[in-house]
Amino acid sequence: MPRQRADITETGLLLDEVDSEAFIADKACDADALIELLEERQIAAVIPSRKNRRIHRKLTSHSTKREMKSTGSSSD
């Protein structure tokens, strides 16, 4: 039986394959190591903070829409 892995463990490999301005994900990707990797690569992290995070990152619907437009995605 193959071992299961969380998607976040493969994120670094995926980032090596793309040139992106923003990384849009759900709370499952709210990990310090991933946030630091995105910051190093100057990629905007559009990831809501988990409720147990001591210091929450600010994320507004305005910033999410702006990042989605810059990446070509659309929520409309």
C-alpha cells in the first residue's frame, strides 16, 4: 500500500516548474515553511491563516481579487 502524503509536501517541486506572481490556496497550505519559500521567490501568498495561528496574516477579499486578476484567474 503506497504511503499517503499531504499536497503541501510537493508544493516546492511544483513551484520549480512555474513562474508565478501569486500562490492561492486554502488554510491547509498555511505553513511557515511554505510562506517563507514563497517570500524568498517573491510570490504573493494568498492563503488564509489557520485559526490556531498566533499572528494572523491579513487577507482581504480585495487583495484576493487583485491577485486572481494578476494571475488570470477569475472568481466572477
